[in-house]
Amino acid sequence: MKKVALHNLGCKVNAYESEAMQELLAQHGYEIVPFEEGADIYIINTCTVTNMADRKSRQMLHRARKMNPDAVVVAAGCYVQAQGEGADDCIDIVIGNNRKKDLIQILKEYEDGRWEAGEGLVDINHTDEYEELNLSQTAEHTRAYIKVQDGCNQFCSYCIIPYARGRVRSRNRESVLAEVRRLADRGYKEVVLTGIHLSSYGVDTGDTLLGLIHAVHETAGLERIRLGSLEPGIITAEFAGALAGLPKFCPHFHLSLQSGCNATLKRMNRRYTAEEYDEKCKMLREYFQNPALTTDIIVGFPGETDVEFEESRAFIDKVDFYETHVFKYSKREGTKAAAMENQVPDEVKAARSGILLELSRRKQAAYEAKLLGTTAEVLVEETVMRDGELYAIGHTKEYVKIGRKGSENLTNKVINVEIESPLQIIH
């Protein structure tokens, strides 16, 4: 029995695909082992979203080769899709996006000496095929991430992902529902619908994300539906109102912003204004009571002046996000932004990042202070010892991590928790 070790880098979509590949391997008799010395095959599902992601991908590939020089090293995913067959000499097999479903066949052909370089890559920018991968269980025992969409048509000026993932391709609704039912039957209480550009679900098939959510909501045994990152354009009165009427829906909205300055947004090719974004946030707050709004921000984008940064900071302050993920702009070769003039020095990026991280901490504390004295519905994920006492720990519908004292095993149960102390809110 061949021993296989897998390592995942990058986003939730990558994580889903890695778990699906692991399940395929186990079904075909391979032994799954930790990513340590002694494996016969090492599979690294790579990422290319930033130059740092490229570097981490190369590091893990070289680590695999060093752990067992005689092993088969497989590089899958976005880094090798973008770099091509000659990405690194330490790689034995390259498997690009849309070929991961063929992993077992590819390994067999390699073992038989029938594998030829280049066969693991498809022309990702000219395919309309959605790659069908499936899961019946995940590493988490209460919450399952489900990939429902691949590809992106947005072409933001800083982003390489449309070139690595191709155009928008949506998973068949019945395939999604079958997987949700399978996971619910195994006891999973929450699913998170995710994709490379989730808001585009169905634009290629005539379906809609809202229609999919309604269908998933009907699944017996499922108690929660959560969404991955959304684009602000999908938020309409119809969309928000429909979601507000679904008891299983979790009002945690991660709306990508990237900048609160219109001039910067235009250079980023983000296709909305700060004012339009603000209207979407106000709309969500009209339909939901105290929803958790979270976002991503890039600081130091080419040409971002002190004035533009201040405009962005003031906008973020005004919107009142629960959490802001701050990224220092990383030049990505192959994108329009990499060739832009007025690249911002690293020390300026660092200073701006520090300012927004401090703002985020204050906003998070203010949001959490409002929770004191309220009762929240919590899906318990684990029981842990804290300060000598047992706590049941899980997340609210808004994805705030909460603990409750008690020795009873409540894992995978939805309970009501009175939030009486800041110590119950866990970071």
C-alpha cells in the first residue's frame, strides 16, 4: 500500500480540493500519512495569489523532496497552472486546475511509465468545464466547506487568479445538493458555500446563488448555511430580504472592499464606488439586526498617496466593520498593477497597515461589547480546558467565537449561550 502525504496552501477552495483528493486516494487503497518523512508520494496543492504564496509553494515542494529523495512529488493547483510544466526541477508530476479529479489515473500512468510532461495541464482560460470533486466528510466535524463555483471574470488589476483559475464555471445544483445531503446525513450541522468568485455562481448556467441557497436551505438535518466572500454588487433588496427570511442563514457577510478611495478602486478595476459599497452595507443592516460585516483591504496599492490612504481609512472607520483583514500590496508579476508607476515603499505600506489593524481592533472590540448581556445561538465545535475549567466553544451565526462553562459534552449541538463576560468571547 503506497503512503501518501498531502499539504494544502491557500484558500478554502484549495482546502476543499485537497480534502477531495485525499478522499479519492483513500477510496483507491492509498494510506494517508502525515506530511513528514517516509511517504511514497507527496502532494502539494499550491497557491499563487501573491509572490509570497509562490515562495511557500516552492518551499513545500523542496521540503517534500528533501524528506524522501526517492518519493514522487506532485505539484497541483494554481502555482503550477500559472508557471507551467517547468515550474521547478524537484517536481515529478504537475497537475493543474481541472485535472485534480484525474489524480488516481495520473498516478497510475506515472507508475506504469506512460505519463508525459504537459499532460497534467489544460488551457484553463478556454474551458467551460466545472471540475467535479466530491466530499463525504471533512477535517472539521461540525462545519463543512463546499465548493460550488470556480474561476473569475473580474480581472482586478492586482490579481493573477483569473489566469490560474480560468473563467467562471458553476457546479450543477443537484451535485451541490447531493453533497449537502450526504454531509448532513453524517451529522454536519453547518455548510459554508464557497468559490473563487462566489457571487458569480450560476451566470454560466442560468442558475443564481440565491436559488442555490434556497435549495440548500431545504436539506433535512442541516441547521446553518454560511457564505464565503461576496462582491458588493450581489447585495440587493431582493437578495438581502430573501436571506433574512431563511432561519438557517448566518448573517455574516464578508464583502471584499480593497480600498475606500474611489481613485484607488478605479486603478484596481474594482467596478464599484465607495458610495455604492456603503449603500450595500446599509441595506444589510436594514434587513438584519447587528450582522457581522467583515472585509479585506489592500494598503500601499501603486499610486496610493497619503491623501488616498486617509480617504480609505476614514471610509473604513465610517462603515464600522466587525473585522478588517489588512494586506500590504504585493507586486504580482503578470498583472497590470505590477507595471504601474508610483509603487509604494515597503515602510509606507507597513505604517499604513499598522494604522488599519489598530482601527480594526477598536471596531472589533466595539462590536463585541454590544454582545454583552445578550443571548446567542452557538454551534459547539469543541470542549477545551481554560484556566482550569471546561468550556464548550463554538461560533455564533455571526461567526463570533464564544465559550460557555460546563463539563457536559455539547459538541455538534446548537445551544443558546448568555454572554455575560468579555472572557467568553475568544480570539
